[in-house]
Amino acid sequence: MCVRKAMLRALWAAVVVLGCVRGASGAGDPALAREQIRETSDRILALFRDRELIKPENNERFLDAMRSLLDERFDWQSISRWVLARNRPLFNDEQMEEFSRVFGDYVVLHYLTQVEHHIVSEDPANADRIGIEILDGILRTDGSLTLDVVFTPAEGAPVKTGYTLVYDETLTAWRVRNFIVEGVSLVRNWRTELAPLRSREKIMDVLESKVRALREKRGAK
């Protein structure tokens, strides 16, 4: 009887382990994440190679093109939930959609600023001479993946960026949940800044003012 129970326990353990393995393999292939991040990075640099698009008078077109690319790769809803953290209940579903939209506008402007400052620099022609190295990622127990990407400009030191990604089975794509440049986490910084603001109105005021400031800065170029 004891032997039979032991066999049943072993069989059950094997079923559980097999289920975990299948679940992990179905959660997304890290190689696919590297491929998709490389593709997105290449397409972003291609925007800077478009001499017509980068003209100041085409700033809105440039932003729209950047937004379209990041919409494919960034999971605005997940990012927004992580940023708001304990302040999430201050927003109903409709207000949450609005926060995600405006926060997406901020990320696009912030991302663009970081690429221009750290990677492309003053000369758009540098986009032709930038090397991209995507390091092996770390797959975590929750199914998320951390992936480091190193950009090597034509001049100056390499720039290390990092992504936390989650796999979207519906889209068969890895989506970004956090973005890091030179060790500075976008999500962590925003979560720290917004945590004391126990008001939806104050949170939106801070976010919208940051978006306006970045837009004005680009318009002043």
C-alpha cells in the first residue's frame, strides 16, 4: 500500500513538473525577444536616417512614426499599472485608458530624447555607424524576461539600455514593461515620483506637464 502511494505521489510530481515545463516553453522564446528587440531598434535608427523625416518642420510626423513603432513593442497598460502601483484604484477603467495614452506620449518623447542624446548625438549620420549588441536575457520565474542592449556609437562610449519584457500570446510578441538607460529605470522613477500623490488630478497634472515640457524642448530645436 505504501509503495502504491509512493508511486502515485511520484506520478503526480512528474505531471506537475511536466506542466510547469510546458507552461514555461509556451511563455515565449527568449530568442524571439532578442529578434524582436533588434528589429525595433533597427527600425528606430532607420527613422533617424530619413533626412526628410528628421527636419524640424516634420517633427509631428517623426513623433507619430516613433509612436507607431513603440506601440508595437511597449505594453502601455502594464507599464501604467506598474507606475501607478498603489494609486491604481484612483483611476476607473476609462481614466486608466487616458493615463496610459498620455503616459505613452511621455515615453515616446522620453525615448526619443534618450536615443538622440546618448546614441545618435548631434549628427543624424551617426545612425549609420551605430552597432547593436543584444545580450542573452534572463528569464524569470514569473515569465518576464530582462534583456540588455548595448549601442556602440561611432564616437564615444557604448550606451547600455535594458528592457523588462512579458510575452503576449495573443500577439505572439514580447512587449516592454520597463525601459532602462544607463541604469536609470523609467518605471521605478515614475512610481517613486507619483507614490505620494494621492489624487488622480495631481497625478495627471504632473504627467501632462512633463509631456508639455518635452514637446516644448523638441519644438525649440
